[in-house]
Amino acid sequence: MKLTLKVWRQNGPKEKGKIATYQVDDISEDMSFLEMMDVLNNELIEKGEDPVAFDHDCREGICGACSMFINGEAHGPGRGITTCQLHMRSFNDGDTIYIEPWRAAAFPIIKDLVVNRSAFDRIIQSGGFISVNTSGNTLDANAIPIPKSDADAAFDAATCIGCGACVATCKNSSAMLFTSAKISQLSLLPQGKPEAKERVVNMVKQMDLEGFGNCTNTGACAVECPKGISLENVARMNREFLLASTTKS
Amino acid sequence: MANTLVHNFFDPKFVTLEIIPNYFKMSGASALIKSSLAKKYWMALTGLFLCFFLIVHLAGNLTLLAGDSARAGFNAYTKFMTSFVPIKVASYITYLGILFHAVDGLLLTLKNRKARPVKYAYEKPQVNSIWSSRNMGVLGTAIFVFIVLHMGNFWFRYKFTTLPTDVDGNFDMYGVVVESFKMEWYVGLYVLCMAALAFHLYHGFWSAFQTLGVNHPKYTPAIKKLGFGFSILIPLGFAIIPIAVYVMNL
């Protein structure tokens, strides 16, 4: 395959960026999108140019590191996949592909396609945990009976890999799908109940502090989410926050 | 005070693994006024209230379809609606509701713009969301302009100008409405604005429930269907009236 790539290049957080155009010729349709980027970078290095910086780690769709806004969609075309699971057979020979970083004030660009997603870490730190007494007789988690439907819903929320596709996709750069998944995975379970009110208030507050936008319920996040996180989580966050902020002392 | 230390989260020196201090813990009151979610709750509540107002407004308007025989009844109804105190109070609450909904929407839009200072060069939003959900501000602005024109044309003239009276001595509001609906451009504009209202309601009705936390596999399909029906029937009901009056007076 021969492709024309339009890639966002930016040297550093404060530098001015621009779209650079590259041609790549020997691309197999069996390559993943990241392998195609590796081919591009090899060519750039051979030419003595600076390779394109992009995030990647597990390359099997479970770590949430790879990002990239490809041809107008987070993780490119296709549903339920990350960029490493996107294959070049999804494109045609001769295509022009736009590759841009996640765009959000809360995700400042570090270099090229790499953005700083530590805002997500700070949201989790503000309440995405349960306090467990570890001094001695730790309880077996399975000692508490949990309805199957609750366990399943909590697990579905917990599959969020924190990749940031929801923020990148949302026209408002809202992080509500992410935050609500992290709230739901705990509040649905008995172990998460004691801190549920504080958790939702603190995590929403931190989300606001980071400068994410407001959800307008377009639902684009849930469509582009590689893990299929549902908008039901956002509704759960909405009602828990409403209840918590009206009843919390 | 244990935690008086203030962090700048955007400072690159900020260490992610540092324990977050408690200083930002929100009180209940500020959570319900200042938070991102609070602005959304108010948007949803005022929106649903305005949906209810639309039903009441349409019920009165539909009497116009009876033609000239509705003149005395419509004029008496207008007088009742503008003089009965509980209705007057309700109408001022409605004006406030509209203004609140518009200002809150504007504030949310401005904050959302700030959240994405650099736009994408290539966007394909149509593959993951519907047009009306992305253009609520534009649709809302069209509706707001319509409301201003509409108030100027009917409410202002009723309140602040001298109108001819009918057989019962009531101001002939029926006559004013019919005169307006004889003008093609006015009928066209009215129908166009009702289309904007339809798209606004199509996203807004369901969206209000989602914002208030009502999303459940058992009920959400029904709420979406109800919203779809509401977004078609109410604007259609309003739009039929100027067309019918125009046709009846050809």
C-alpha cells in the first residue's frame, strides 16, 4: 500500500505545531497502525530526521497507552478497538490519513502525538479507591455475597483502560465517561459503598479542576470507547452526585 | 488547618503520586451551584419545565383551528391568561426559566470551548453522534430569536398598544394572530423555527433524563420513544396553526 500521511508535529509543550506530510510506500495491509508508524519512523531515522513521537505499550488493546486521532476518529475507524488493534486493511491504497494528538486543554501535548494524560491519574487519586484495613485479619473479598448483575456491571465499568478516547472524541473534551466508569466500578460493589458519597463529590470536583468540558449527552464517547463503556455510567454518576451533594454532611 | 498547602495542578513540577490534600473537598452547597454537573442539572430541570409549558401553550393555540367561530373564545382565553394571578406568576416563572436555560447554556458552551483550545484539522463527528445533539446551541439561539420576535409581535402588542375590541369588549387578539398569519414570510419563519424546536427537543428531552441520572435499560428506550414523539407532535401542532390560518384566509 502507498499512503500519504498528514501527521501533527510539535517539538514540545510550548512549541508551535503544524501538520507535516509524509509518503510511505511499502505498507502491508496486515500491519497494525502502530507498525505502519514504526515503518514511517524507521524511514525518518534513516533520513536523519526526528521520528514521530507516539504513545504505545502493550500493543494488544489492554493498556490504554496508544492514542491518535485518525481521520477524524479516536483510534481511527472501527469500533471497540484501540489504535494498536487497527489494521491497515481498514484503509485503501492511495489513501490520505490524518493523524492528530488527543485535543483537550486538560491533555497538554508533550511532543508530536504524545499528550499528558496524568489528569486522569489525579481524578483516580481523588477518590477512585477503597480504604481497606490491612493490619492483620484481611477479609476474603469473596466472603461478601454480590448479585451477579451488580458484579457484571461493575466489571463492565472496570474494563475502562483510561486511554482518553472519550475526551478526544467529545466535542466538549469532557471526561465524564471516564470519571463515571471509575466511580461506578466501586460504587456498584458493597466494598465501595462506605466511601461512595465522598468519592463521587471529590472525583467530580477534581475532574472540574482539570479543565475538562461539560457533557452534552451526544453519546460520541460511548461509540468511540474501545471498551464499550456505557452512558449508563454517566447517568449513575449524575444521580450519585446529586444525592451525595444534597445529603452529604 | 492540616492542609493549607495549595498545589498548582498544571505545574510540571507537580508529582502525580503525591497524596491529594483535602482542601478541594466540596461542600454540598457549592457542589449544587458551582460544579459542572450542577449547571447540567439546572439545564435539564428548566428544559423539562419548558417542555411542560409547550404543552399548555399549544393547547390554547389549537383553538385557533376552529376558525372565525373561535374569535370570542380565544380573546376571552387571552384575557384570562394575562390577568388571572396564578397564571401571571407562572408566566413570569416561564420567562425566568427561558432566560436561565439560555444563560446557563451559554456558560456551558463557553466553558466547553475553553476545554478544547486547539481544534482538530480533520473531524468526522457524524459517525458517532447525531447532528442535533452537537448543535443544541445553534438550535437554541434560533428558538430564542423566535421567542423575541414572537413576544414582540403578540405579547408586546397586547400589553402596550391599543387593540380593537370584540363583541364582549375583550381585545381582539384573534384578529392580530390572523393578520400575522396572512403574511407568507411570517408563516414561513414560524414553521422554520418550529423545525428548529423539533430538533432541539429530539435531543433535549431524552438528554434531560440522562443528566438527572435516569438511564436504565428498562426505561430508557421508552423515554427515548416518548421524546421522539414529543419532538414531532408538539412542533407539528404549533406549525399547523399558521399554515391552517393562512390557508383559511386565502
